Amino acid sequence: MNEYINSLGALVGLNLNIPHIEVPTSISLIVIFGVLMLSMLLSFIMTKHEQV
């Protein structure tokens, strides 16, 4: 992805030189799962709170 951004910047005349960061797949999946669970929990709590 960074190569794409750097080459896009080169087309415009910018030297962006954005570094590349490797994130392990397991960490990425844990973060996605955590965000989904948190959003479901907050949605459930807010729905119960509004019904009272």
C-alpha cells in the first residue's frame, strides 16, 4: 500500500517516502474482533437503556 501512496505522490511531484509497518495477522484479527464485540456490547447496552 505504501508503494502505491509513494508512487501516487511522485506523480504529483511529492516525495512522501512513507515507511512500511508490518502487523501480524493474529494481532489484526484480535483488534477487529475486539472492535466488533465492543460495538455489539455498547449497542445492546444503549438499546436496553433507551427502553427503560
